[in-house]
Amino acid sequence: MNKKLADAINTQLNYEIESAHVYLAMQGYVATLGLEGFENWLGIQYQEELAHAKKFIMFMNERGARVEIRGFENPRNDFESLLEVFEVSLKHEKGVTDRINNLMKIAHELNDYASISFLQWFVDEQVEEEDNFQKLIDKIKMVSDGGGLYHLDKDLATRVFVDPNAQQ
Ligand code: FEO
């Protein structure tokens, strides 16, 4: 694989692992609020981000590119409110979308059709990621009383991890 694209994908797979830690830290915060459903939901998000990293790693290995795992800054552990957690998450996901779009741009510049095909999964996934967080922000804003939040929390307790790498 072209070195510029391999380096950019390597950076992204590390950012996916960093993203997993962002959500793991958020899970710790919501646990202090006693919201077990939100805790479950963010735990699944953590697993999803690791699965995204794994998907990139498998692709790099298939293409004979060297994977390098790096470190990163501490994630944010404290928040003002439940709403802020999801507002920060949506902003984070928009940043991920920009990064994926940039990878796609590089793949197009190189006429790397295998990478274009592979990256399309992430383009589609980011539409879902942003939509998930936007919908949760809307719902959190809608539930103004404790009863509503209780039911939303129960709803989120039902989210389960579906490994995207097992579906291939
Ligand atoms: Fe891996 Fe949430 O994007």
C-alpha cells in the first residue's frame, strides 16, 4: 500500500483506540450518576470503537502494511452533566467523520480502489454514529423529569454489541 495512505490509516486506527478510551471514561462518569442503561450503552460504544480499530488493523495486515500502536493523552473523565457527555461525543464523532473523509480523499488521489471500497464501510458507519448521538441528545433534552430519564435509561440498557468484524 502507498506509504502516505498506510501512515494515515495507521493514525486512524490509533485514533479509534483513543476513541474507545474516550467512551470508557464517559462510562465511568455516568456510573456515578446511577444510570445503568447509559453505562451499558457507552460500554457497547467502547467495544464498537475497538472493533473499528480491529477492522483497520485487519485491512492493513491484508495489504502488507505495518501496524504501529501508539499512545495518547488521557481522555476527559469529568463532565458537567449527562447532556454534556453526549454533546462532547457528537463533536468527537464529527471529527472522526472528517478524518475518514480525508482518508477517502487520499485513497481517491491514489486511485487505490481496494481502499476506497474498504473505507466506504466507515463512511456509512459515521452516518450512523452521528445519528445515534444526535438522537440521544434530542431525547435527553426532551426528558425534563426524572420519570422520563428513568425510561430512557431502561431503553439504553438493551443495547448489545454486534461485532462488525464477525459479519463479514
Ligand atoms: Fe469509530 Fe465512533 O467512530
